[in-house]
Amino acid sequence: MTITDTRTTDVVAELRRLGVAEVDDSTLTRALYSTDASLYRVVPQVVVRPRSTEEVLATVAACRTTGVPLTSRGAGTSIAGNAVGPGVVIDFTRHLNRVLDIDVDARTARVEPGTVHAVLQKAATPLGLRFGPDPSTHTRCTVGGMIGNNACGSRALAYGRTADNVIGMDVVTMRGEELVLGPGASTPSSTLDDLRSLVGANLSTVRTELGRFGRQVSGYSLEHLLPENGFDVATFMAGTEGTLATMTSTTVRLVQDPSYRQVLVLGYASMAEAADDVPALLPFGPTACEGLDSRIVDVYRTHRGSVPDLPRGGGWLFVEISGEIPAEIADTVARAARAASALDHRVVTDAGEQAVLWRIREEGAGLATRTLPGKALSGWEDAAVPPEKLGRYLRELDALLRENDLDGVPYGHFGDGCVHIRIDFPLDAEGGHQVFRRFLTDAATQVASLGGSLSGEHGDGRARSELLPLMYSADAISLFEQVKGVLDPDDLLNPGVLVRPAPVDADLRGPESIRSPGREQLSRRLGLRLLHDDGDLGKAVHRCTGVGKCIADNQGSNGVMCPSFQATREEKDSTRGRARVLQEMIDGRLVTGGFRAPEVHEALDLCLACKGCLNDCPTGTDMASYKSEVLHQSYKGRVRPRSHYVLGRLPFWARVTSPVARLANLGLRTPGLRSIARWVAGVDQRRSLPAFATRRFSRAARPQLRGDRSKVVIWADSFTEYFSTDGGQAALRVLDGAGYDVEVLSRPQCCGLTWITTGQLDTARTMIERAIDQLHPYVTAGVPVVGLEPSCLAVLRSDAVELVDDPRAVDVAAGVFTLSELLQRTEGWTPPDLTGTTLVVQPHCHQASVLGFEADLAIMTATGATIDRLSGCCGLAGNFGVEKGHYEVSVAVAEQQLMPAIRNAPTGAVVVADGFSCRTQLDDLAAVQAVHLAQLLDPAENG
């Protein structure tokens, strides 16, 4: 559906006339909201972020008056395409996101529709309560969105679907009628009278076709409107996907969480064999029974970290048994293990190990996209069958995949018979859309034959609504249409979903857009260097599937992604939002102008290039690399911003300035000259300018070489060489004391970091090649090379392999180490005793996202010190935080975790930060002199 410019103008004017404050029809915002987590792209004409219930009512009124469709959106994590629409998209998350009330005695909570699930849990947990359903996206999905698609999550066996936990709801219909739904609601309503009459005239259809098993989510759940079920309209509204009314608030049931949990992990040769065992396990009353394919675990192990020991097998069931008496739980787990037909099993009682297992399961949607040689996509996402038929379903599904030359990775809520799967649909190949459509039709027919549901928790959306006649009779489909006619007679609420649906293969998005006419050789012509995606920027930016982990609150998670979003809460500043804009740039229909489009640069402006998304995003989106590519293409052969010439080439200027460092420092301390220097460099006037070292690190005194000890080389990065030499000197003493002959390169070679972050990739490649030339002989000789600046070492570990098509780069990446990595494997070395000392530790973003921080943490723990390990970004991030226009966001990022921790640190605490940027930020904002790990371990300081 396309909305005319006239109607768009009319609805914008009407919205503003009715007093709606945040009405945005900019190309940038329309691009941000053009997709959700599904395969579908529908560009809205207007996005509204209401600040009050009155503004929600005004938005509904404006759409009714102008005839423009309205789509409600929560976190935009819908996998079925439930949260995209062609008219007005109403985003509740920005302002209508509060927990309004919790009644402990009644065990209820009243919340606004944009309230994030985790926010509700955070409010309820101290009261000994929780909201039962827990989707894998619980850190960002909204309660309103959960109600919209009747979300369930891993523990639906214990707590039921969202529908089972809805008590009351306030909604407004497109007739303009405000309805209070739930127990005790007695407001006269002609709409509800018409609905009651309609159901009464179709009792046979409702009783025989709907509510047949727990995960039957497809269509309208009209069974809740039966007389014997009390005509429960509030519960019925769950799963209607915003097609019948617009919610303004809801009251949900809370439950008490069990005190103890054990997880029985059962290993099977295949996922189908795991499914066969489910009926034997359900009598033991598990709170969760989840299936996980080994390929998903392998991806997690490769890209994210270690995995607890698992029983042998090609797939597993995670069976959680909960309760109040540990001995009873243990007995139940033992009996369940005996009843199972698994190859092997393991009982996990440690809470930390359990958390990792559930984290792998929660990130299944993103991890699954990386399990197949080709792109693994959603589309046939969450069908459900009665659990006793699950094994048969998986075998038939596997046969159907093979018939279509497809592969898929199943996982999901096996205890409920609900299967998630990502499939390598060839959407970018000739005939790929036909394969997609044929498979979905055959799979739907298969599920219907087993008495199943096309959707088990995500709703039908655009992915399955057209297929509903394969599951329901003509009478049921007609009844759905009549229900829609009662509540939304003009079909303005989320059109194309459930009733009069759009085709399942309409409005598909994907990386194939780069292959549109005139763009066949775009990557090759532009000389893209994104080697991890075959040089194809379209494939790269479509790594982002919209699962939305980047919009979660990462406090306390040891995550980094996405610092600017954490500070601004603006969609454009999330990894997902930036990926959406880049996808639209590649597509070229909405965001025109290519790399130089203003929407692209606005979306990327606040990207700190922290690479947090490379590690934290389950799909491996690398926005820092994409930003570098965009800047490279945008300014190739053109005049660049001043900061690119100064901050972007800082190592060059440092080398030139080094002979006159004292004079330069004097000038930078002189008020007038200092201001001019900031202006020339494009630096915010509120920022300090770092002093140059008066003696370069490579020319300073070093320990005597003995010749009979193992050799190690310190690679002096530009920051250690020209600015902060103290950490380098300390590293010399630490390594000498650890029994090494330490060599410092007499001709330091820059890694090109600042050129990379400012998109000067041609020069960066040349510099990396020189660094490889210099370091490769040491690496091949087995001499470890130690880097001290995390961001520079990360270039050699990651960016160099991407930018330089040279096998030696891979060798160097494997042969360079952090100080902690080398010390941890050094036999006989022990750290100093720091018992009684508190360490406030700020890991550099690149330690968290590229290098890993486990070795550093292990060494600091071995000192006996008390450790307060922070997460998140410091906010400076190289040139980002000092550039004009970024100061406020830089400080706001620091205020997320770093600055509060510094203010709350005990007297005498030592702040540890290996990153030059981190130490500069701390000096600037808190006048704190942080130390490098080498300085913490320096024998000269701990003698």
C-alpha cells in the first residue's frame, strides 16, 4: 500500500493541529522505522512518539479523519512483520514506558504499552514478584508488543502465554470509542455488544477451531469470548497484533518466582530425537523445556566465548526444574533423567553456568543467522504443534527443506511444541522468491495437517497471515473478517495483517537489493574492503536482522553496544538504526544520494567506532567498519572536515612535533594559542589537549639484555611512543622481572588507527602493510609481540585482516598479545600482592569487543585486590569525544557507568584503564590519574 503525498500532508497537519508534539516525517526517521526484525520492508509516511494518553487518542483521531493507516510499534523486534506499516507508525517506547503501579497484595502491575519487559521485572523483583512470560528479547521488548503478538518465552510451561497474564486493558478503537476492558468493567459499549452478538452467532466455529492447544496463536483467539470463558475481551486482545484497537495501558498478573532452579541438560543425536523425548519429560513439571541445535552453540563458542560442558550430541534439551526445596528439585531432576532417552546428560546447578546456557538460548535468533554457509533468515519462524507430534513435525520439516534444497537450524520451546528456525532462503537468486513462497505454503500445509498453529508466539504478521486459510475453515476466516469489521470497519489498523493480508512474498527486504539494475558491480567499482562479507556492503549491512540487542539497557552486562544509544535513547543512534539507514542507502529508493546522503551521515555521526557491536551483536554487525567505509567513499577526492586532517592523522603530527615537544606543550598551555589549536583541529573548546612526551618511548632507557632468556618485543604504538610513555616504561620493567629479554622496535610503525576511524582507508592500508612488514619476521620466528594500547592492538587483530588481503596479516593477528595474555602464560611469574586495595577497572571498548578481557581480569584477581569491573564505554573513543559537536554525548556516555563509579569509589582506590582515551577522559572529567595495567604490576611501584 502506498500513501499519497496529499494524505501524508493532511495527517501531519491534523496531528499537529490536535497537539501531538513529536510528529516526524523526515526521510531519516522513515528509514529507521521501515523494517522490524522480520524480512519485510514497509516505509511509513509518519512516525509519532506520543507523550501522553491524550496524544495517543489524538493520533487515532487524526488517522480516522484522514483515512491514513495506523501501526502500533513497541521495540520493533517483531519477526513476523507485525510492526511495520505504510501510514503512521506510533512508537510507544520513547515516552509511554512507565510502570504506573504495582499492587503486591493483588499481584498485579499496571503499565504503559511502551514499558520494557526488563523494566517491569526490575520493579517487581524487589517485591518478590515477576511477570511470568519471558521472551528471549526481554531486555528490550515491550509489554505492549508482547500483548500484541501474544508472546510466550522459555517459561510458558510454568507461567503461560502473555494472554494468560493479562487482566485488564484500556484501548481506543478506530470508531473513537475508549474501552476499559477487564473484570468489573461495565461501561456500555455498542462495539462490545456487536462483538458479543457476532461470537454468539458462531459458537460452533469458535469451539471447534480455536483454543485447541496452548500454543495456538494464529488468527484471532476468539475462544476467550465464549460465554463459558466470561467474554474476556482483555485476554482476547492479546495476539490481535494491533489490528483491532490501540492500547493506552494494561494491567498484568505477577507471579512469585521459585527460589531454586536446576537445569537438566540432555544430549541427543538429532533435534528430532530430542523432540521425541518431550512427552516423557512434561509430567515432571518443568518450568522450561528448550531445544537447542549444536550449530548455534558452536557459533556462540566461536564468536562469543566459552560454553559450559555439555553432554555429547548434535542437539540438546535444557529442562529447568524449579521449586522451594532443593532436595525435591534434585529428586525430580534425577527421575526426569532416568525417564529420558538421551545419549548423555548433565545437571547444572551453578547459577553462573545456568546464566550462560540461557544466554545462548536467548541469543538463538541472532546466532542462528550465522550457522549456515549462506544467510540464515527468518520467515518460517515459530510454528507450533502439539508436543506429542513434535518429533514427527521436525522430521517432515527436514524432508521439506531437502526437497527445496534448503537448510535450517531449529531450536525453541520444545516443551510447548513451538519451533524457531532460520533457513537459507535464496532470496537474492533468480527464482528465490518463488522458492520462499512455495516452501512457506507447503510448511503451513504440513503444520495444519498435524493440528498445529502457523504461529506459536510471534503472531502471523506479514509472514503467515496469507496462509491462514490452510489452517482454518472458510467460516473461521470469514469470522475473523467480521470481527475486524466490528472494531476497525475502515481497515486502518495495521492493514495487510491477519485480515485481507498482503502476500507472504510482498515487500521482502534483503541484501539482494544491491543487485538491482545499475548496481551489479557496486562493491567492485567502489573498491570496498569489507572482506568478511566478500566486499559486499549490501550483505554486510544486512547482517543486522533487527533483533534489537543494541537497544537493550546494557548496564551491568559487561557489554559495550551501543554507547551513544545508551546516552540518547534515539533509534538513529543504535546499531540497528544505523544499519537500517545504510540498508536504505544501498536500496536507493528512500535514502538517495549514496554515501554522501545527509541521512547516512546523521545516523553515523554519533557512532563511536567502539566495535561493541562486533562482539555484542549476535549477528556480528560491525558498524565501526561500515562507518569507516562510508567516510572513505564520501570524502574520496574531496575536502574533509578539519578534524580528519589533524585528529585523523594525529600520529603523523606527533612524530613531526616530537623534536620540539617542550615548545609545543608550552604553546598548548597558552590560552590564546590553545584555543586556536582546538579550532584548527576541530576540537571542542571544553576539551584539554594532551601533552606530547618530551622523550619518545623508543629512545628511553631500557633493561639490559642478557641473551640467555626468552625474547619478547614491545610494539610501541603511537600513543605510547609520543604521549603516554609511563605505561611503556612500566611494561619494560614488568616483562624484565618476568624473565624476558625485552626488545623495543627502534623504528616504531603506526597501525593507522586514526586514519581508519576517519575513513582514510587508502593511507591506512599502506600503514598496516608497513606494520606487517616489520612485525611478521618476529611472529614467524616465534617471538611474542606485545601491544600496550588496546585500540591499536585491535587493529592488528581485526582491522588489518579486513583491510589487507595478505596472509601475513593473519599470522601477525595470531602473534600479537596483550601484556596480560603473555604474563598469564609465563611460567613462574606471579603478580604483586595488592590485598586491601580497591581497583576500579575500566576495560577499553576494544578489549571488550575484540581482544578479550579475561586474562586482564584473571591477573588483577590474582593480586588479591577488590575489583569493581565496569562495563560500557568511557565516551571519549579516540577522536570522537574531542570533536566539536560530540562533547555532550561523550559526557553522557561517561555518565552511564564510568563517572558514577568514580564518584562512589572508596578513598585510595586505584583506577585502571589501559586505553589512552579512557585515561584522557578520566583526567578531563574527573581529574583522575588512571594507570595502565603495566603500572599496576610494575615492580618499581610494588617493591
